[in-house]
Amino acid sequence: MRFMQCWAMLVLAAAAAAQAVAAPAGEQAMTLETASGAVHGSLRLPAGKGKAPVVLIVAGSGPTDRDGNNAMLPGHNDGLKMLADALAQAGFASLRYDKRGIGASKAAMLDEVQLRFDTYVDDAAAWIAKLKADPRFTSVTVIGHSEGALIGMLAAERAGAAAYVSLAGVAESPGAVLRKQLAGKLPPPLAADNERILASLEQGKPVAEVPPALMAFYRPSVQPYMISWMQYVPAARIAALRMPVLIVQGTTDIQVGVEQAQALKAARPDAQLAIIPGMNHVLKAVAADVPNPVASYGDPALPLHPQLAPVIVGFLKAAHP
């Protein structure tokens, strides 16, 4: 699977396939009320008393739940849950949540024709505002993973977070990413149709004529979402942030390449860049020559890459002394 590939089908599959996820023992349930239903999350608090900084963790694309597990793949990796545990051990609270249509937030999903990329951004911004108003916390940092990196980036700017961390986030526009993923995979007539449709959507114009072979990507009901999504170029948005920024990327990530992190760094020269050797997309230590790299996506026995938590904690401590 490539990052954002078949994203439209994954959004639909989320509502049908994901199951409700209860907050594990030792965590507190939190709820964000929205006009279409409740968005559910898990608050992980560090040991001890007193106020603490809190981190909002935004999960990636498709039916990926608060723990980092994708309903389209067998097994669990629990990467984001492990990250929350590591943050708690370092003295940081965290809130991770199931996005609309995922897990316990399944009922909050809008009809596809009503859904916009900004719907997810608005939810994340509302979580930031909720955490900022909570007297238990001193400041709010946003960590966005994969597609959640763009959602978190926009929400951090919109709601005034104190700092921002991009985990396996892309720098290019959605249209550019889709073009790369489909390059060489379509016969010439369909490739021409694909370019015609993408170019129109990037200009904010819906497309009436969609070949059946491309309907899964560009059906009329999903085009409003794509138009809203394509207005954002992550490299441009990260440059606009007025807060400390950390960019983290693993070298064995089969979905997002190191060049994406380097492009984000080029757009934001004062950001801290951490390239972690041997870390894959779900934040685990996986060699580049492993026979089945996707197997790690469903293996909860694999711990976080040992370099990840120290990099993030070091950044957070510098941002929130």
C-alpha cells in the first residue's frame, strides 16, 4: 500500500469495517461533541500530580484508529498507543482519538457528499481548544502521523497549538502524490482522463464525465472532499506555522520517502529534522530488506523504534521547558 492510495475506498470501508474501541485500562475516555455525533478519544496521563503538557495525536489515513491500527489490514501494531505510553513515561499527557467513521466514532461520520477535508481539521482544532481550556494542562502540542500530519498541521495553526510534530508526513500536494502513485499504472487513454480530472479538481471544478475504471477515485459524491483536500500543499502550510516544529521520518517507510521530510525541512528551515534509520511507517524498527515489510503493520509485539521517543521527548522538553 502506498500513502493515500485508494483513500476514497478506505474512507467508505472505515464506516463499514471498523469496530468500536474502548479506552484501555489506565486511560480516561474523552468525548468531543459535534453536530453529527460524538468523536471519542483516550486521554493518557503521566504519573504524579500537578499540571503537565499535553500532546494531541492525530492518526493517519483511511480506517486507522486512535492506536494506529488499520481495519483494512490484519492484526494490530499499536504504534500510536505505544507512543502515548512513551510520552506518559516522560511526563507528558496525550490525547488520541478515533476520527469520524472510525472505531468508537463511527456514528459521527457524515454522508460522503457532505464530507470535507476540513471536517477532520475542524475536529482536531476543537480537540486542541478543549485541551487548552482544561486546567490540568499547561500547553498543547500536536503530533500528526501520515495523512494526520496535514490535518494536525492545519489544526495546530488554526487553534494556536504551542508546537507541532510531523510523523511520516508528505510535503507535496495531494494531486502530485496521486499522479506519482498512478504513473505507469494506467493505459494511455485512462492516464489522460486521470490528468484531466485531477487538473479540474485542483482548480476547484467538479468533473461530470468520469470513466468507470476511475469511478472509485473520482465518483461525483467524493469530488467535493477531494477539492477541499487539494487546496492544501503541506510544504506551504508548514512554512506558515508560528511555533516550534519537528519533522520525523524513517528510512524504511514504504509509504512515505525521506525526500518528503527533506522537502518539509526546506520549506521550514528552522524546523528540527530527525531521519531515523530503520524506522518504518508504523514507527517500528524494520530492516530495508525484510521479506514482508507490511507484516510489521499487524505485529503488536514489535516495540517502537528505540530512537523515536527520545527524539520527540527531547523536542517537547525544549519547546515546553
